[in-house]
Amino acid sequence: MKKRYDAVIFDFDGTVADTMTFLTGLAVGLISKNYNLAEDAAKSKYLATTGIDFSGQLDIIFPGHPKNTEVADTFEKRKREEVYKYPVFPDVIPTLDFLKKNGIKTFICSSTRQEIISRYCRLNTIDRLLDEALGFKPEFRKGDQIELVLKSYFLNPCNVFFVGDSLRDADFAVEKNIGFMGISRIFSEAQFMEKGAKSVVSLSELRELFED
């Protein structure tokens, strides 16, 4: 990936914010309780569909199930109440600072709701290091956000890459013709390789893509 890049787009949960342990526990508990599924199976299904909003995940895992709306609402309520307890990863601020100093635009595009993204970035003082932080709204999902970033900032997709912790994040990047780099937190390097994607274990490794 040693080439010129003008912008990096980051996923939020599990990439920038250390929230996936909390969210996984919350989701597994709700799925196991409401759908009569063993916790191991619930966890596997949840992680396999991460990268999209939780309501969308439930629609994939349990299509047409009458409990989906209620369970998704409970998940989102708990998330709004508790997500701010969890910090950014230690490598986030140094990486964003490095990119900013080197003239690289930085963005967040996420399946977490916009109001959470905005408040979280402000509370953790990373808003000053980002060109824009976008979150989920009805009919404005992660792929739509990436497309808006590309158009609004006149970015050539060839010179942009997306960093995410989910295997599905690679699909969003492919759909928008941008590069992708996995961050091995919930999925391993081998799992990303099976998707045809490279990965790093720390965001600080991204510096190598911009240093001579």
C-alpha cells in the first residue's frame, strides 16, 4: 500500500473507541435471552455481522422476527447510556495527530448513531483532529457516509483508504473503490487475509504508509 494517500477514513467501535467488549457483551446477552440461543452461538452471529447497525444485524440474523425492533431499541438505549465510559484506544490520538501534521485528511464513518459519535469525539477531544465524524442516521449508513466524504472533499477514491475492525468493513471499502486496512482486534490477521485484506495490530503502524 506504499503510495500517495490523501485521506484515511476510520470506523468507530473497535477501531477508534475501545467499546467492542462492552457492545459484544450487551448484544450477546440480549440475543441469548430473547431468541433462545446459546451465548457462544449468539456471539458468533453477532461478530459475523458487525460493521452495520445493530438493527440491521438482527434483520440478517433473525429475518422478520417480531422481537427485532424491541431488542434493537433496548440495545441502543443501553449504548447511549454507557458508551461514554469507554476510552479511545491509546494509539488513536498519536496516529490522528501524525496524520494531521502530515496534511492527511481524517474522518470517522460509523454505524453508531450520529449523536453518540459527535458527543464521544468531543468528550475525548479527538474532534479537533478530525476533518469530520459521521454516524448512522436513517437511510445514511456507512457506505453512504463514505460516498459523502469522497464527494464533499473532492477525494479520488484511489487515494483514500478505510480502516476497520470488522470483516464487513472491507466490503464497504470495495463497494466504494477505496483501499482497506483491517485492525486486528476482534478478527485475526488470518481472517482478514481470507477476505483478501491486509491488517495491522496497532493504528500506529499506519504511519509507515506515509513515511519515506
